[in-house]
Amino acid sequence: MYNLLYNSWLKEKENVELQTLPKDFYAKLTGYVVEIQQKGRMLDRNSPKAKLISQELSRVKWLMEELAKLRFEKIVELANSTDSLKGERLTPEEERALSELKATVESFQSFLKGALRGKKQKIDNDNTPSKRLLLRFLKEVPTIVGEDLKVYGPFSVEDVATLPIENAKVLMKQGVATKIEAG
């Protein structure tokens, strides 16, 4: 998995166009991170093997974050263009992000056209649901890739973090985190 991650990052960095990834890429990558973390938990932290595993985990997280950033920048460019990928190079998570970005770009373009015609737009902020939830972790949780393609974690017991709502719902359903009510 490390070689796939490294080669994917390298191709993405070297090419202007968005590169193709397997549809289950992020799911497998998250599983790989969990696997590395579990290997490290079984060892004495000062042992050479534990240090190697820690270095591997650090490199994997860095590559994962850099790859996600590179791809996200390209997806943002696609959202602003008239080009269509039809999902051939995107993972399901990236397809969703692109769809949401395109909707945001179209909304802004509509606002701008209206403003240029002298049309006032009504903005209703009161009914906009938050797209993130504040959570308190009840169990240790490894690094995850959020629906926004950002890397979150790892989390320890009693950590507090704000995560995308869909990811937060999954963690609450699994019983590893609980929602913190603001106010």
C-alpha cells in the first residue's frame, strides 16, 4: 500500500492533470493507517522496530495529506471550468466534493450576474445548517479522511474536535464519539 500511495503522490505532483486513483483508494489507505497504528501499539516505544513504524506512519500521513491537497487543488480548478471528468479519475469522495464545489461556484455566478443587473439577493443565514459537528472522543480513533478530503486525527480518549457532519454521524453511530452541544 505504501508503494501505491507514494507512486500516486509522485504522479499527481509531476502531472498537471488529475490522475486516476482506484475507487476504494481512500478506504484502503485508511485501513493501512489503522494497520500501522496497531503494529506500533504492540511494541515498546523505544525499540528500533517501534521507531521505524512511527517513521512509516509519519511518512504515510504526510504523503496522504499532500496527495489529498494536490488533488483538491485540481478539483477546485475543475469546479471553475467547463470541463467534465464524468468521474473517471475521481474517487467517490472526490466526486462528492466536486459536485458541492460546482454548486457553490454556480451559486456565486448566479449571485454575481444578478448583482451586475442590479438585482438584490436575499441571504438567509438563519436556516443554514452547520456542516460540522463538535465531538468528544470516547475511544481512540485512528487518522481518517473526512468527506471534505482533509485528514483528521488520530484522536485519543477525551479529545475534542470539529469534523464534517457525515463523518461525525458515523463516529457517533459506532459509539466512539459523542456530540458536544454548543452554548
